Amino acid sequence: MSASVPVITLDGPGGAGKGTVCLLLANKLGWHMLDSGSLYRLTALEALRKDVRKEPQLIEIAKKMDIEYVPVKGQLQVLLDGREVTDAIRAEAVGSRASEIAAIAGVRQALLERQRAFAVAPGLLADGRDMGTVVFPQAQLKIFLTASPEERAKRRYKQLKEKGIDANLPELVAELKARDKRDCERSAAPLKAAADAILLDTTEMSIEQVVEQVMQLASQRFGSSVA
Ligand code: DC
């Protein structure tokens, strides 16, 4: 990663608001964004479609899958082999499989350079679990977003319903807790805040308040270029 490219990392558990905040900030700043979870979800989707379960083949998928991100009306469309899979990768089954696959060190290694390639001028907002600890340890601003599991499940429920995807709130709470446990306890790049990350608990905050707070931190760190 070039030290001259400003990078803001946003790490934290699923449903803490990272994705929405990242997208809003990327649009506000005119920076690129990396939704690193989508890379694990794409690997999972391809594995589910091809019924791949063995590690070497999963690593092969992570290395070789043909993916593209296309900005459309302030959102990022995700293409796999030229086919739109933006909503397909958000299904809970894909998320669960992604969390299992993300525990495989070889898969993480295969996705590392793909992720670092996103750090190009004028700047990058990187959303994930290990952005500040492993992928961009030199990032100039690192944020760790959290919220209670119940609040995170409610947000995910709302998001899924808005997309017309069927969801069940108690099941979502249980799945989020199971995924948190797996993400925190795995030995390869577990979910944890970088030592130099700023912690933000968003349970009681609106998305606008979180964006505002990160913008303030960004202008303290990067000066007038982001004001
Ligand atoms: O943020 P998300 O729900 O889209 O991520 C899907 C899964 O991918 C999540 O359970 C953990 C994994 N993941 C990861 O291990 N490292 C990242 N940087 C991003 C996601």
C-alpha cells in the first residue's frame, strides 16, 4: 500500500453500520470503498453454487473468481463472472458460509492482495473485520464500530425487509451471535480492534451521527482535503 494514499479503516461485527457508513462517507469524500466482506461472500456464493467444500478448491475460487464492482446511483453493484449478484450475496445462508470460509488462512491470504489493490488515490474507506489489523496496518485513521447484537439484528432485519428478502428477527439475533463468536475466536485474523483504533459504540446513534463523527475525525487527521 502506498503511504501517500489516505486510508480510513472501519472494522467491527456484522450489522454495526460499517457498510452504510462507509458508502455514505465514500460518496461524501469522493473516495473509493472496499467492502471486504463482499469478497468473502462472493467466495461463499461461488462455493455454494459449485458445491465446493475442500480448502484447496476454496482457495482457488478466492484467487481466481472474476469479480467487478460497478458504481450505480451511489451504490456498488457486484458482478461475479459478469452476472449481477448484489442481492444474492446478502442472503443469510451466504453470510454464514462466508464466516466459515473466512476462518481459512489460505483464503484470507488469497484475498489479501485483492484488497490492498483498492488503495488508490484520492483515498480509500475500507470496511471489514481486519482492515486496521492486517490488511491496512498503516492506515492513518482506524475506527472500530460496535453495537449490541439486538440492535445489529434489528438493523439487518430492516435492511433485508427493504430489499424484499424474508427474515426472522430472533433467528437473526442467534445467527449474528454465532457469527460474532466464529469471527472473534478464529485463529486467522480474528475480529478485534487494532491497538490504535478509535472505538465507537453506535447502539444509540443514528447513521447520520456516526457519519458526522467519522467526518470530524477524518478532518482532524487529514485536514482541509476532506473538509
Ligand atoms: O461484513 P459481512 O457480514 O459482509 O462479512 C461476511 C463474513 O466475512 C463475516 O462473517 C466475516 C467475514 N469477513 C472477514 O472475515 N474479514 C473481513 N475483512 C470481512 C468479512
